[in-house]
Amino acid sequence: MTKEQIEEAAKEYSGLTDNPKDSDSRERGSLCIAFKDGADWCINSVWHDASEQPKRNEIYLVQMGKDGFDTFYDSKNWKVFKRGLNITRWAYIEDLLPNTEE
């Protein structure tokens, strides 16, 4: 999801797309900001710093440097592994998937 998509969803959710200059625009603006902050929190909350070791036998996505990504299943020696691949952060794949529970 891009920042532009979040911005558009926030405007739609808050009603700013209907009439941005109506008497409730201040409240709608606050709601729009809160929506974007919540989306950012949700996206960033699943990521763990490389200083934290993932659980064994779990599939996770790692970020290597600024632009590299790859998935892994297990690493017995996390300290050597993260240093060798320049891992900056990681997230469990399960946490990146949408919640399909009702």
C-alpha cells in the first residue's frame, strides 16, 4: 500500500472527499490524520529490529540494507547470520498477511 493510497482511504473514511470546506472540516481533518497515523502504526508494528532474534521454525521476511528483501525459515546462529547479510529488520510472514477472521 502506498502513501497515496493511505491518503485517499483516509479522506474517504473521514468524509473529506464529500465536502472539504463544510462546517465539520476541522473534525474531519483530525479524523483523516488519525486514520493515516493508525495505518502507519499497523504497517510498522509488525517489523522487528535485527537485534531481536526470530523464533525458530517460523517463516520471516528480512530487510537487508535499504532495498534487499528475502524470506527465511530458520537461522541457528542469528548473530552471524544477521551480520553476514546486513539484516536491518525482519517480520513474520504471518503478521504481514491480512487478517481474514470475522
